Amino acid sequence: NLDHRAVSAPFVRVADRKTLPGGDTLVKYDIRFCQPNESHLEMDAVHSIEHLAAELMRNHTEALIDFSPMGCQTGFYALTLGIEPEAFLPLLETTCHDILAATQVPAANEVQCGWGVHHSLSAAQDAVATFLTERDSWSQVMA
């Protein structure tokens, strides 16, 4: 239900929140790197950021359920078990710094990945570095 013409990327927003029958709350984040319908990430960068963030964010929390790319190649979704924005934004920032320090893409091989040769650590790090330069604006969703 988001008007993609009215947003100003990069940003991070709560895209959905669901309370499960047992009382747990799922919080889904829209982590937008690129301005919709104007730019996008190349797939090797998307693929590598997905692997890196999914692996490295879990070093800081057990509440990450999934980190997955958007089909439009403008960002990612993070599904968490109850991580609220005031905790998620620093977690994401720390993960971005971890990605910048990485020396390889985890599981970028044909045993652990369905397209193991389709990765670029440098493209992922370039995209994350650009995303991090706008850290102060991540909470500003609308233009």
C-alpha cells in the first residue's frame, strides 16, 4: 500500500507487524537502498548483500527470521521476531559495517547456493557504503 512515487530512498520502515496466536510479534522491515522506479541494485550486489546480511546480522541477534531481496532490486526485507525500530536501526548499521569489513561472501559456492558464482563482494560493499552515507535519513520515508 506504499505509494512508491512519494518515497525518498534510502530509508528503513516497518512494512508490516503481526501478532501471532502465541503472542509473539513479527516485525517486517522495508530496507530501501534505491529510489523506486529510478534506480536499482545489480543482481550480483543484491545476491551478495542477501548472503552477507543474513549471515552477519545473526552474529548480533537471534531474532532475525529472514533477510531477503525485493524483486524490484531496490532493497531488502528483514523479518524479525519483535525487534522494534529503535533496536533494529543500530543492528542494521552494525551489520552494514560488518559487510564493509567482510573479506568474502558467505556460502557463495555451488554446494550452499543455487547460483554460487553470481556474487560480487565489491559491488555489495559499494552499495552498502552508499547506503551508510545516508544513515541520518533512514527514518525519513516520504519525500
